[in-house]
Amino acid sequence: MRPQGVVTRGTTNPNRLRRVDNWIVATCGDRLRAAADPLVVDLGYGATPVTAVELRARLATGVRADVRVVGLEIDPVRVAAAAPAADPPGLTFARGGFELAGLRPVLVRAFNVLRQYDESEVAAAWRTVTDRLAPGGALVEGTCDELGRLGSWVLVDAAGPRTLTLAARLATLETPAQLAERLPKALIHRNVPGERVHDLIRALDDAWQAAAGYAPFGPRQRWLRAVGALKQAGWPVLDRPHRWRQGELTLPWPAVAPR
């Protein structure tokens, strides 16, 4: 099966994807626990396999020890270079793209892959992946900065996009407006007046500024106050404060979908 997609730039760093990995453990763990075959695909892991290795370790520790992770890359040179990191059956590497190399995983993580595609190509890429998932499976697709301090991702299943999550390392966050630079490809060009995601970023930033009085108690308390105020203002914020404390904010996709 010919791989579908183009070779990414391949930039990666250790712990770059720790925020989304921790979210996957907390939010998608039940999908893997219920699966007869707990197969996960790390799609487009990059020039080195470090984030695939980390994903396997976090899932094995936080969800179930027998989880299997397959790292897929279009570039055969990257697949060959990753071979020494393989630890079958827990972690293997293969050549593949959006067609998932014929696999039927429960979960696919695709990070910093679609960022270099055109916005018009996103929906088709989502469908290609979700059409190949195991029943009840999901795709987590998003982007982050080079150190993993700012990021966002969309949870997509057979019915389409379900949620958007924004995440930040609160200790280094100056303003939530910084998150606009790391929106998923489906939304990054929609941060303009008249679009829902623009309204969200503006409302979150306003709530952050209004919570400046909580800054002496630390950025976590300020973030909690800001997210709480956002919810009180009518935004359909999901999850509970124990997830907000991680610097996260999750909303249903219709709340931010392009108009």
C-alpha cells in the first residue's frame, strides 16, 4: 500500500509531546482498556523516534502494559534510523502515511504533521485516518511549539471532530493569546474577527487579564480563575478543574468550528 502524504520537516525534541500524551492517558485511556488489541499509531513521528518511545512508555505505565505502538513515517530513511529503538511487540516502526499502512489502530496521534498542509486538505486527511480506525477509535491531531510549552489538538472520530484542547506550560505563559500561534491547521487561519476560535482566544485572554489579581498566588491559580470565568460567561468548557490545573482547556468542536 503506497503511503499517503508528504514527508514532514521532522523536527522533534524529547518531551515535546508530553502534554498531549498525558491528556491521551487521562482522556482516551478507556478506549485502550476496552480494546481487544490495544494498538496505537504515532503518525509522522519525525527525524528521530524519541516521541514514539515516550508515548509507548506513558501508555504502558498509565493505561495498560500490553499496549502496542507503531511509529509510521513516509521517509524510509527515518524508518531505518528508528529501528534500534524498536522493542517488539511493544514498539515497532514502519513506512506509512494517512492510510496507516493497513493497520486498524484504536488510537492515532498525529502531531505537527498537518501544519505544513493547506487548510483545505485537513478534512480529507482526517477522514482517511478515521476510516481506517478500529471501531470506537479516535485520532488526536494537533500542533505544538518546539519545546512543547504551547499546544493544541483536536479529537476526531468516525463522526468527525469532537473537541478542541488548548494546553500551555503555565509557568512560562505570558498571555493565552500566545496559543493562537499553535492552533491546529483547521483553525490557525481562522483566528480573525467573526470566527468562533477568535472569540474564544479573545475571551480567554480577557479572563486572564481580569484574573491578574491572582498572579501572586501563582500562574495555576490565575489560569483556574480565568477558565472558571470563561465557563461562567457561557462557554461550554469541558472536564473538571483537575484538568484545568494542568494548563488545559477543552471545548466541544461546535464551539470553535469554522463558520
